[in-house]
Amino acid sequence: MTDLPSVTELLDAAVSALSGRRRDGQRRMANAVDHAIDVGEHLAVQAGTGTGKSLAYLVPAIRHAVASGDTVVVSTATIALQRQLVERDLPRLADALAGPLGRTPTYAILKGRSNYLCLHKIHAGAVEEPDTELFDAFELSRTGREVTRLREWTSDTETGDRDDLSPGVADRSWRQVSVSARECLGASNCSYSEDCFAERARRASAQVDVVVTNHAMLAIDALSPANVLPDHNVVIIDEAHELVDRITSVSTAEISAAAVANLSKRVGKLVDEETVDALIGAGEHLGELLESCPPGEWTAMPPAAGATLTVLRDRLWATRGAIGPVRGLGASGDEGAAAARTAALTGLEDLHDTIVRLLGAFTEPEVAKRRDVVWVGHERVGRGPSASTRPVLHIAPLSVGGLLRSTLFSTSTVILTSATLTIGGSFDALAATWGLPASGRGADTPAADEVDDPGPDGSSRDGSDRTAVAARTATATGKVAPSDEGTVRWTGLDAGSPFDYPRSAILYVARHLPRPGRDGMAPATLDEIESLIGAANGRTLGLFSSMRAARAAADALADRVSVPILCQGDDTTSTLVKRFAEDPETCLFGTLSLWQGVDVPGPSLSLVLIDRIPFPRPDDPLLTARQRAVDARGGNGFLSVAANHAALLLAQGAGRLLRSVDDRGVVAVLDSRLATAGYGGYLAASLPPFWRTTDPTVVRSALSRLTGVPVR
């Protein structure tokens, strides 16, 4: 269809129907998205809070879908945004655009198969036996009650979607009634295929204009030989600052003695006792090996590890062979037996493939050029005083840039958007992690990977220090990010914000405080927090670098301030945020999920406290390896990895303050390094253009005027 209204006309119609107001940034973004789709050029858009970016990308996406008949995929990182799109934005927008477009646009949500109830597992499959060594009687009883509730819910739910279940259940309980994609019998072998919740969602997604999914599904679609998502040629990635972490998570695998033991129980009824005993023995040897290894990265295969892993690999494969393939069931087939065999085979193959990947991780002699990072970590088992930890072996890709560029960016036009996409004032740092060339290059300019290939002496060919680009040279596929002589093009747009940042907020850096140390919060820092909370009369969101720091600050200040202090962990996060929003004098302290997940407009939030620059932990094996890879290519690994990580989180945390055009307040960073360190200006350039000061008297006076509380 070529006679459709323009994107600007459709956006005006939508804004009018939704009783909104014209926003210049929203119009700029909508037209840029429309142009990118039209010419097939990737686009990165930074759109600050209040821009209305959901409408700005949904309107051109819907217009394209209606005009072309193609489905557009919209991917988000969080459940909250998925729900906002499917339950609020898309229904209202579809009604608003039905008249101008000549029909009502359609949409659907699509998640991974394990997010849906499996009718076969509930009605015909075998429930997994509980691991009585790891869970006490109370836990087992709770699991039983929750599974019973889930079975009853099957009769009431229309979607079978876990996110529609309220209240929710523990992961362990949900696993009793769900299957992964690889564990599924398949539509042709399952008598419940017509009613299957996952299949119904997939069928619905193939016939709509817009499919809403998540970054993990994007990763699975990129990694899988099968098409997980419906056919599409346009992908819109909201919350794009989280894309790399979500893709990395899906590409990460792990193995432990407990995993082998649980798998041995699963296959026990399918093979002979001798085969099971051999597998159990190999798993026990793995446990002994991991117990003897200190936590941290493996830069070389430890002594005896190669032999232990090889034996386990071979016994997993021998067990798989003893089970044999799952054949078509036919009309009288035993679906329960087939489901058990499918689940067992899936577990065996997954662990086998993880070990193959581990054994191949060290073939490249230069550590910085390896495609994967291997490390031993510890996972917590149980709760309360009886809780313990056990070692787990992890393997993750050093970079996912090559994977994204050779799959996602080579098959679709991609729109990436978020409130925070620029680092140090540029899109290039994030673009590099996505596998895209540096911005501003013409078609005849060498791609970034070519420019940054080191010469014989280890220096860059052009003599420069392109730290951000160097970060992606070792990829998930073990290759340099694919180059196509510059034919992959993208542009960046900062759509701005409706907020008048210099007039609405102050960025206060407590330059006079001591640098944060490892021995807890300094007394002077606690005094500073007390005085700021007093001036703000509560109304404070405290964002801390760790849960321990948040709890210590909350406990230390409880008797020093006259307002309530809530701390993450006291209740569910959603309940705490609700209580915080409802009582202007309340403070809320917490860590990572609060940095990115709090939306509290109005007088309940006037002060955002950030205890320290949120650099990654120095013992994080994956980020340390990525930093080392950049250094090995002549770049600055600290800036490219640690500083960029911190800059994104700082911007996300500072973004909690202004959530409406009427909001006013202060972002207080209690880490003096933001004002004194050489990298401080780079980090500050990633923040909104607040009015800035290092004078505590000025800040307390401003908060006092805002809240009406005299400065003491």
C-alpha cells in the first residue's frame, strides 16, 4: 500500500487520540526510524525520559508492517517494558491508527518455550524427582503446593504465560510444568500440540504486524539453525544498552558435579546400571577437580582437568548412545516415555557440547585472542544458616559483536534505542560492542576492524588508540567481527529530552570526601548522607555499589535520621518502590535493580545518592578478560570496558531523578574520583547536562528550598 498517511500524520493522529502533546524529539525520532526502515540503514537513537520513544518507533513500525505485509519484531530487555507495550501502548495505538490506516493493526507477544505451561508435562509427563540433598522439607512442601496450584491454573489461564501468574512461583516449581525448546516433543509427536500454549503464541506471532519479544529470544534466533521468530526484515531493540549482556548470558554455559548427578538420576531408568555408575563416577571426579580449584579465571587448563573433562565427555556420549534416538510415536506411542527420553537426551547433549567447548577453549596460545573465557565460580545452595556454596565451571564468549554483525545486522534493518546509548558523548563505544564500525565512515572507508588490526610491531595501522573498537576483536564465533568494506551503515541520533536539565537538577560531586575504599563506608561519607537526607527531608533514593554497602548504610543511618529508610531485601522490590512512592519522607536504599528499574515521578524523589562510581568488580573474570583483550591490541582496556560499564550505569542511575517535566532535585555522587580522576570527565560526559557543583553548602540550600525544610 502506497497511499497510507505519512509517519508524521500518523504520529499526530496517535498523539491526539491519546490526549498527548506534541514533542519535537518524538517527531525527530519517528521520522529517523521511518527513514532508516525505508533505506535499510541501521539506526541508534538515544531518547531521554519523557521523549515518548515507544510511540516514536511503534508508529513507523506499524506503518511499514501495514504497507509491506511484513512483521516487525520489537525486542525489550525487561518484563516491565514488554507488559507496557502489549497491555497499554499497542492496544491504545492500534485503536488510534485503525481509522487512518484503514484497518486495526495487530500485535502479539512471543517468549521462549520455557515461559509457558507444558500441557503434556502436566497431564502425561513424569514430574522430576526432588533433590532431597539440596532442599529441606519446607522447600519440598512449598514446591508441592506450588505445583498443585500450577496444575489448577491450567484450567483458568488463556495464555499459560508465567508472567500472567500472580502471585508467582519459584523457579524450581515452574520447571515441573514447563520444558525448554530442546526438551519439547515437537508438534508432530505431542497429542496436546493443538492446545499447546507455546505453539498458540507462535502461530499468533506469525500473523501479526508487530511481535514483541525479548533480547534472549533474539539471541536464540541468532544462534539456532531454526527460525525461532517469525519472518521479518525490521528489528527494533528497545533498552539496547542491555543487548550485549543479554546476548552474552544466552551464550554462556556452565557445568557442575550437581548437574551431572541430577542428569544421572534422570537417565537412571533409561539405561543399564553400569552406564549410570560410570556417568556418576565421572561427575564425582569433576566435583573433586572443581573443589581443588580456587575461584577465578582459567587462563590455562589446570593439571588433570583435561583428562577429567575428556572422560566425562565420552561417558555422556556413551550414555546418549545407550538411550538411542526418540522416534516418531505414531497413534499408539507412549508419550510419557518419549518425553523422558527427550529430556534425558537434551541434558546429555547440552552437557556434552559444553565440555567440547571447554576443551577447545585453550587451543589458541594467546589468551587475548581466545573466543571464550573460562572460570570457576560458586553458586549458593539453600537458604538461611544451613546455606552453602558449590563450585561451577562457566564458559562465556569474550565478545558477541561478531555474532551480532554476522546474524542480526546482516539479515534485518535494526533500530536500537534507549535513554542511555552515548558514552563519553559518542555512540561509538556501544556500537563497537554490537559489532558495528565506528560512526561517520563512508562506504569507501575501511571498516573499524581493518583499521584496528595491529601491524607487525603490535601498533594500530593508523597509529591511533581506538579503544572502543578494539574491544570487539575476539568474537563469540572465534573470528574478527566480519567486515564488508563498509557496506554496513548506521547512523546515530540523539533525540534529546523535554527536560530542561540545567534548570531542573543539580549534579553534585562530593569532591571533599575520601576516595571509597574496601573497608566499608568512611565516617565522613555517612555524615554527608545524613546531612543530605536531612536537607531533602527524606525523598531519597540511595543507589549503592553492593547489597552489603546498602544494608550497612541503612543500618548506620537508622538512628541518625528522623525519616524511614527502606532497604532492598526487606520486601519484594516492587512493594518497596510502592511504599517509597507513596510516602514523600521515606528513603529507599538498594543496588543494581534500583539503578535501572525505578520510575517515581513527583515529590517522593528529590535526591538520588550514588555511593561510588559503579565500576565492575575487579575479580569479574569475563570483564577482566575483555579488558585484557583490548590492552593486547594496543587499546585502553580500562576505558573500553570498566569505564564504559560504569558510565552506562551512572547514566541509568542519574536518570531515576527526573521522570516528568515538573520534577526537580539533586543527583549526589559521593565518589570524589568523578571530580579528581583523569577519567572523571569522560564519565561525566555520559550524564545529562545537569547544573554542576562540588559545594555541599550550595546543594543543601537547594534541597532545603525545594522541600521547605530549613538547613541545620
